[in-house]
Amino acid sequence: MTQKDFVFGLQSVVETLKSDQTIDRILVQQELSTSTKMQEVNRLAKDKRIFISKVPLAKLNRVTMKNHQGVIAFISAVPFIPLSHVVPGIFEQGLNPLFVILDRITDVRNFGAICRTAECAGVQAVILPQRGAAQINSDALKTSSGALNHIPVCKEEDLRQTLDYLRQSGLQIVACTEKAAQSLYEIDMTGPTAILMGSEEDGISPNLLEKADFRAKIPLLGKIASLNVSVAAGVVMYEALRQRIGEA
């Protein structure tokens, strides 16, 4: 993380909130008193739908030991685009939607690698939750080899509602999970599809998994029980691309 990835101090955070810069999230010291300036931070963040996380002082100090006044805002390397703006545009262009949804992928390098593959595979948007997602900083941009500049990133408040919206828009939800009975290669992804990937720690959240139209596993013949999530995502995305090229 570099100094460019965050700003700190009440006035600096307020001015950044008032600017056109995209803020990923804001950390606020748990026991911080509610001053007039802090109220302004809360109001501006709410207006922009930016998540504020209350954390111990030690967590803020791990980011910077400078005079942060109990407030740090993380700057996103790319702007966020509402999914509700992306989906109609894809259909209006006559494109066949292919999206990737990342449930609690917190490793910046995994996230960057997934976005790099997504851009190469023709994925039209990467969808993240507001909470529990990797910070989109300079490391993420570098790991993506610049792909984050070319693919829309959508941060959505409630992924359950997001899945409902995508299904209502005509997309099928394909969840990649090792607990599935069906192989990835048995799933038809030639139509409008959203691929759902979960965290490496515990996979896809149960409340999201139940929304999936299909559950698919990647066949593993070795002794290792699972793939790295960025590798697994690449396998699924390129299977979707293989099928679509075959249909073209």
C-alpha cells in the first residue's frame, strides 16, 4: 500500500468526500467522539453510499502512525459503476452478458489476477460487495496489469439482492463450489451468465449459494483439495468463453 492509496485526518477525508475521487471505504476509530466534522464525514459518506467501518485505534495505526485523527479513507484506483447502469447497456449493445461476482475475495493480488483474466475472457463486469472485498489500490491495479482500467467494477450493498436483480434481468447464476455434484463441463454457459466465486477460507456464503441456478465443481485429480481462487475463476471464465466461441 502506498500513500496515494489513502488519505487521513478529518478535514482531508471531508475534502476527499466532496471531490470526484472514488473512495473504497472509510475506517473510523471506535471510541472517536462525534464532532461536527465527524458528522460531516458520516453525512457525506452516507450520501455517496460509502461504507464506514468502526475499528480499534491499533488498526488505524497499522495503516499510518501520522496524525490521522481517528479517520482514514481508502482511495479506489478505479471508479465504481452501479450495476443497474451496466446491465441495460450490455443488452442495448446486443451483447451476451458474462459477469463475475466475487463473494468476500479479500486478497488484493487474487482480485487483481481475476480481473486480468476477466478482461481477457470478455467478462463485461466484476461485481463486489461493499463489505468484505479486497481494496482496489495500486497493488490491485498492478496485479491486473492495467485490466482494471478496462472492465467495469460494481460495488453492491447486498449481493443477495444483486443476484435477484441479475436473475430478473435474464442471467443464470453459476456458483463455483467444490461441494457441487455437477461438473463445470456439464453446465451450459452460452447464454447470459453470472459466475459466482467465493472466498478461499469458506467458499460461497450459504445465503448466496441458495440463489444459484447451478452449482458447478472443477474436477480435481491430484491430492490437493482445491485451487487458488484466481486460478479457479480463470478456469470457469475460459470454459464459458470456450462454449461461446463454439456457438459463434
